Amino acid sequence: MKENSIPDKVVDNLFESLADGVSEGVYYVTTNHVILFWNKKAEMLTGYTRLEVTGMSCSDSIFHDSDESNCGRCSSVCPLSATLKDGHVREVDAFLHKKSGERMPARVRCSPVRNREGTILGAIEVFTEKTQVLETNEEVEKLRREASTDPLTGAGNRRLVALAIRQFQQGKRSEQIPFGVIFFDIDHFKAFNDTWGHDTGDLVLRETARVVRESLRKQDLLCRWGGEEFVVLVPECSEGLLVEICERIRYSIQEARFRVKGQDLHVTVSVGGALHFKGERVRKTIARADDLMYEAKKAGRNQVSL
């Protein structure tokens, strides 16, 4: 050992002290992918302790990177593996698996560790949680939901109707399975509004949406078409099922009571339903269901027309 050289043990202790003091997760692996060091921030971010991971292979299921498609990265596409092979520094976005089973979005930087001769001895990975990206993704999803939701009733809006119909058509393009389109409208709603006021009218719209939603199957989609008019899309629908759901909507509203200022109010709906078959223009199906709803009104309201 040279007179002015630092003993290896001192270097190791110095490295550990420095690594434990940083705000990023840091771990060191050998060329055989064995983890020899795991800092305190890595423990905090992942939930795995140093004792649990030291001596383990980073390719073990105890802790591994995954890309956005949730495919395992501990293979030829793993940035750490690639750095161990070619010695290049890499910085990528990834998802890390926590001990709890959660996936954590992270920014990952992999750097080679070499000896004086330039031989790769291992690699260091530094990672930090991308909370800002996570929050941004959640905000985008929230905006998407708001863009396709009626703010008053919480039902979908016309935009969601168009998106859902497109999915129905694409998903069943090779099959002859129709979907159902149901229109219903609150009877005499203008007179109800004029008598009880718009606040009570809004309450009835919200409660109508809630009652109908509870009467539908999980896969059926309720949307507000406009005013007091609603539409229900029924995937993989038969004529018998269409009749059943239309009648269920009509009956559930007929039996519902809305408590307003100590009084029980009630409304009825007129319902029209049509099946869409492959080859028919969707606009025509929607128009048929809408026309049938008005036929139900002409027949005396609180009726179903198919």
C-alpha cells in the first residue's frame, strides 16, 4: 500500500456514509447481479431492508424493474444489465415493485464501477420516485373522467356515448352480437320544474340517474343525453333482455319517491328501446330508439315502446 493511499475499508465506510446521506435510493451490484449494498433511502422507498436484499440477485422477484407495460426488465432490456455489459451510463423511466406489491414510478440512473485498468466490477443504480409524474397521470385521468361525465347527475355525457359505441363496434366487429340503445325521458318535467322550482328539478334528475343506475347491470352504461332525457347502452343485448331492462327502468322510477320539504314526490318516465345490428348506421339506431320513446309518450306516458 502506498503511503498516501486510503485503505479499502476506509473507502468502503466512506462510500456507505455518503450513500446513506443522499435523497435517492442507491444500490450496488456485482457483474453477477448480486446486491452488495442497499442504502437507507432505498429501504424507505421500496420497503425492503438492507438485510433482506444483500446477497440476493437483483433479478430475483424480491425486487425488480418493470416498464410501463408491466413486463419484467431483468433481462436483456434491463438498463442495469446493459450497463454491466457495455459500461455505458443509462437514465430511464421505470416502475419499481415495492415490498407491499405496489408499483412505483421512478427515474433510474445506472452507472458502471471500474477498477484502475477499466474492467467493469459492477454497477450502481440510483433511483428516485417520480411523484410528479404519478400526480400528473392521476390529474389527466381525472380530467378525462370529467370530460365524459355529466356534472349534475354523475352519469356519462354524449361524448361517452360516442366512445362506448365505438368500442362496442370494434370489439364485436367479427360477431353478430347486437347492442341495445334505450332512451327514456321524465314525463311532464317542465311542469314539475315550474311547480317545484329548478333546485327540486335538479334533485329529481340526480335521483333519477341514481335509481336507474342501481337497476342496471354492471356492464350497462347510463348517460344523460340532454335536459331530462337519458340514454342507456346495453352491450351484447337480445330482444328479451332489451324488453326486461326497459321495463325495469320504467318500474324503478315509478316506484321511487323523492323527499322534498317533507313531501314525497314522484315522477314517471317514457322509454323507447332499439337493437343495433351489424351493418346498420348507429345514428339510425339512436333515432329509432328516440322515436320509440316519443311513441311511448303518445301512448299515455309511463310506457315502454320497442
